[in-house]
Amino acid sequence: MKKMKKLLSLVLSVAMVVAMGVTVFADTPTTYTLTIASSNSGHIYEAYQVFTGDLAKNTLSNVVWGSGVAGDALLTELRNDNNTKGDFSACTDAKAVAEKVATFADNSEKLDAFAKIVGKHLTDTKGISSYSDTNKNYTISNLNAGYYFVKDADNSLSGEGKDSYTKFILKLVKDETVTPKTDTPSAEKKVKENVKTGGWQNDSKYGQQYNDVADYNIGDDVPFAFYSKVPDMSNYTSYNYIFEDKMDAGLTFNNDVTFKIGNKTLVKDTDYSVVTENLGDSCTFHVVINDLKALAKAKQISAGAEIKVTFTAKLNTNARIGNPGNVNEMKLKYSNNPNDNTSKGETPWDKVVVFTYELDTTKVDGTDKTVLKDAEFKLYRKNSSNTNEYVKVENDKVTGWTTNENEASVLKSGEDGKFVVKGLDDGTYYLKETKAPSEYNLLASDIKLEIKAATTNGQNWNGTDEALTAIEIKVNDGNTTSGTNGTVSTTVENNKGSVLPSTGGIGTTIFYVIGGILMVGAGVILVSRRRRSK
């Protein structure tokens, strides 16, 4: 009966670490408590009695089927299943089965195969766990002597943000404490900011300027990233890993995914796939690894290695101006039950947001401030090479930029004196007047405009609060003016040209008199010279 000590092994999900061997137990108690030490409070453990008998010291004698299993059906499948019949074909009762199980090594494939078949033939649970937040443990109390099968209650860990299921536990019950180790994966979504800088800009965890909030021009390609880590998959036969991404209408996926684990770049359509059709949850695309465990083994990737998935999306003309911004969110789905390869866990959705802004410009008379129509402008910015890039606009929305001024859009003030440009990034721009209203002087120099947006840059945006907190515009390095929810406004003044005195006035009479005198004098000189020559 000494072999029964081997029944004290646990097999826990996601590399559960178990105590090996059994401590000596007194004969006096008639019921026992199994304690599972864990700070993860979301589990509901159930205990099913597989064998019962007389527990004396470390030995269970007079073994018969327990009250938690259908013994005859269990024995039949053990004798016929391809994974177990080699060990159990000669067994005829519970005692023979127990003696065979006692020969299996802890955490072995044979013990796993036995546990999976036991899980198909459960009847009545003999105990359900209760959790103590103070002690950080679960207890299953009032258990009679016997060998128990312990598992998570069915569907108890479904939904977002749940822990992974525990691998089936086989335990000879006495007052015992075990400490499981769980490794449920997590994932985060980030967007790269292209202009602003801050304390997060060189974050070693996420890379330069990747955070939760960014702002861009319509037409720009916005870089995004998923971050995760390879979980401990030792208790799984295979491991599914799927990133699900959902974009607002203002973002267009460019289908340019790159996938790295540690310093290894994975090969699309070989190591992973990108799926864009027939998706649930209104998703835009999925990035799928069918078996991360097999991939990690083939590429010698260890648990804990960083996973980084990058891609871009174009901020398109459907982009919203100001709050709530243009949201891109992601969640991770993964294998979460080592006892059932079809079961999936999932992280909560993690959101990032991209903003874009609107510039409203009104042309007015410099004296009486009446609005002026038909003024024409071109808007440009300076690129990294200090070259002018002129905006191209259609239906008041940015569609692109060009270094050829002749291809730039002409921004013309309407009856209300206004023209609008939607889809601008935080940054510095210049207005060049190319045609003044009739009777008005053309502006002598271009106007400098600085749009400054205050956003919740960092790693901890909660995905709910408005991430754009303020916006303002500064004109020609002067005073700033606050805007409203992503829109800033400015006015441009023009003055009328100088008016000459009308015909017949003293000014023109003087010109005529002086001109006549000069003409007469020239004639006298010419006649005089001709006479002398004769």
C-alpha cells in the first residue's frame, strides 16, 4: 500500500506547483479539509470522491468506488480507451484501479489520461470551496477519507478578465494545503504619438512614444501595437492565442501586421495569420496563432518572452473631430482550460484613441470687422526637411499634402467670410493669402497658426473619461485663444487699398500744369537748336 503515496500528486492548470509526498496524519479526525492557497478569488472548486476506504496513517485500505463517480462506467472506459487500456485492461474493481494509479509518476501523461476519463464520469460533488480574502485561500471542508478529484465548476470562469481553469486535481484527502501557480495572459493596446513628447516618450516597456492617446491629420497612417507575454503553457497540449481588434469608422486598417516574440520575427501565413472576414464582435481583424505552445517549442521561445504586434491604420475622412475621438480597441482570447482544448478565456477590451482637429478661419474688414467673401488662401506646414507641404482639402476635410504649391487646395471665404479645414494634427501651420477681396490689399506676410491640444497622454487612460482636455490656438506668436471640443477659430483682417484724389482735384491739376510746362520748354529748346545749326 506504500504505492498509494503517489496518489498525493496534484496536476494544476498553467504550471500549478504541487507539494510532493504526504505528511503523516493522525487517525483521530473523521472529516478533513483541503486548502488551496491562492490570491485569485474567482474560482469555484468542486471535490468528487473517486475512491473511499479506511485511512490509517498514510494508507487508504479497503478501497471501493467513492460516491462522486459512476464506478462501473468509469472502469469500462478505462479498460477500453486507447490511452488507458494498456494499464487498466486487467482491472476488475476499484481496488485494482487504485493500485495501478499508485504506480504512475506525479504529473505524468498516464495520470493526466486517467484524470480526464474520471472527469467524464462524475456524479455528486462532496464539497464546494469557499474563499477567504483575509487568508487568501480556498477551503473544501467536511470531506470523508478518500481519494478526490477536484476541478473548477463548469462555466465558472467564462467571460472577460477571468482566471484560467485549474488542471484536474487528484488528491488523497487529509488536512492538506496546496499552493497553485496560475499564469493567465494579459494584453495591452497602444498607439504611437508623432508630435507630442512627455515623460512617457521613452518608456522602455512600450517603446518610444507609444501610449494610450495620440493626435494626427486625416490621411495619416497611425501606428498601433499590441503587447503581451508568452504564458507558461506546460499543462496544455496546445495553446490558442488570438488578438481581436475593432476600429471606429474613422480608421481604416492597412493590413500590414508584423509579429515579434522576443527578438524573433514571425512569418505571416506560416507562424500566424491575419483574418479580416466573417468576424464576430464587429471586429476589424484577428491575428491568430493556432498553437502558441508548438510554435514556442519550434522556435525555442521561453515563457515570459515579450510579444509585440504592430500595424497601421489610416485616419480617414469619417474621423470624428474632438471628443470622443476615434477609438481602436483590442482583446486577447486564449486557451484557458488544460482539460478542454476548446475552452477560451479573454481579456477585457483595451482602448486607445486618436484625435484630429478643426480650424475655422473668418475673413473680416480690418476697420469695421464686417465679413469678407472671396478671399483665397493656401494652408501649409513645414516637414522635417523644412520644406513646405500644402494641404489638399475636399468637402472641408483634409485629404492629403503636397510639396507642389500648384496642387494645393484653394481655401476661399464664403458669404459668411469663413472657410473650414477639418482633420488637422496638433502642430504649427501657415496661412498664405493668394487673392484678396476686391478693393483690399493682399496680406504682406503669411500667418503662423499653432494648434495646441492637451490630451491624456500616458499609459493609464481608463477608456471612459474624455481624453481631450483642452485645445487652443496661437496666432503669430501672440495670445492664445481657447477652442471647443476639437475646434479652434481665428480671424484674418484685410485693409482697403489707398484711394487717389478724383479727376479735377488739385493733385491732378498740378501734374497736368507741370507736364505742359515741360513739353513747351522742350519745344523751345528744339527750335532754338535747329536755328543755330542753319
